[in-house]
Amino acid sequence: MYRPKVVIALGGNALGNTPEEQLCLVRNTAASIVDLFEEGYRVVIGHGNGPQAGMIQNAMNFSNQHGGETPEMPLAECGAMSQGYIGYHLQQAVQNELQKRSLSASCVSLVTQVVVDENDPGFTHPTKPVGSFYTKEQAAERAAREGSTYIEDAGRGWRRVVPSPMPQRIVEIDTIRELSENGNIVIAAGGGGIPVIEKEDGLHGAAAVIDKDNSCARMAIELNADFLVILTGVEKVCINYNKPNMKGLDTMTTAEAQQYIGENQFAPGSMLPKVEACIRYVQATGHKAMITALDRVKDGLAGRTGTIITQ
């Protein structure tokens, strides 16, 4: 019996800002993931890590700046740490949920590298928000002290931004495919994957954080997944967001999505990268993508809610 493959992109902000908060939140996440597995889907999960990678680097830098012996930690290594930390919580929660339902399956998280182009313009124009939210005044003070760049992030506060190159290739894609086809629930390309640059002598980590929606789209393309699902805080993509004439979209074609992008309907750093990632996946595979809320993903795949993006 054919089991359709779905790649799910889970936002890092949905995972909490502390280990305790994350452990609590991933229980609900695990229930939704196992719902899909129980419905007959093969599930591959990617996740964000903006808050977590920023938290790790901030902690390392704070210790270093206040006389501690902790070395400064590059972004690539912070991303790798966050893959292990988040992956551990997610796979444990999924395994507990599988056991609770007496389902015979395993969940595994794979430390994943993603190749980027060292000449990507993202390296000279930082756009990816990481770490905690600050007031405008706090951000200005930190920017002056660190030499970093801070921007206002979708009305939620000010955050540091770092380079965010486009993913070119998932290094461990063959292993991800094999694990999935053998019946495992796979967590991969966590935090968008560890960004690496290919050189003559091999792979080298890059000072960047890859957008998880772009990496999940890349992973879904390379796996030829039947569906890409990007989870966010709203049930449907909206046009005229937060205006009296706001409208939730049930479906949109890639052409309609590009028209809305031209009209600046989607906020940069929020809905825009999600819609753009869906466009790339749909155009590359001809399959459908969906954007919806975590607690509605089962209904979305059944056609009862969410925004479906098609050719």
C-alpha cells in the first residue's frame, strides 16, 4: 500500500524559548504529527531554530564577555547544537505519542548539513531574525555594542538579523529518504540545516542561518514528496491582513501567489518566505503545498481548511 510522503515545516517560534516551555509545547506538536502517521502518511519534519540558535549564541557570548572560559561559538555550530536540542525533544515527544497509541514505529532526528553558495547575496544583506525579541531602545543599544543589525520583526519586537543564503542541496538526502521509506518518522534539516560551503577540500561551515521554509521546500523537492506543509500561527493565508477587508484564502495558484507578492500582501520575515517556498516546491514538482496552523494540519490535508497552493 502506497503511503504518501509529506514534508512538514515547523516554526522555531512554536517551540518555546526555554527547555521547559519547549518540552510542554512539543507534546501538542507530536500529537499532530502522529495523527498524520496514523492516517497513512510518511512524515518528514523540518523545524526552525531562530530563537534557539540565537539563545545558544547569546549565552556563549555573554559568558565570554564576562570573563568566562567559554569560547565564542560560530553560527554553524550553534545551529548544530540547536538541531540536537530541538530534535531530542521532538523525537522523544513523538516516540511517547506512538507508544501511547500502541503504534509500531520509530522517530529519529538527523543532524543535517545544507549546501549554500558562498557568493549568495544573503551573506552581504542579513535578513534572518534570530534570538530574542527586544524593544527598539534595547535593540539600538545591543546593535551599538555588538556591531550587529537589528530589525523590527512583524510587529512582535526587534530582533538581530543574520545572513540567510538559499539552500542548494541537502547533503544527507539519501539517508533521509532511506529512513523514511523504511517506515520511520524523520526529523531533518533542523533550523534550516547547518549551512556549509563546498570547497575543493570538502565541506566547511558558514556563518549563517538558513530559512527553514526554504530548506523544507528544497528537501521536499529532492525527496519528491507528495505534499509540502508549512505550519504557522494562522489557519489560512490572508490578504489585506489585519484590515477590515481581510480575507482568508482557501486556494491560490502560483501565479496568484506571485501577484499577491507584487502587491506586498505578505509580510517579509513572516508569511512572505512561506509563500515563496511553496511556490518553488509546487513549480518544481507539480504537487500541492499547504499553509495552515499546527492544530489544523490533519483537517487541512483532508481538504477541510488551510490554504492550498497549486500550479
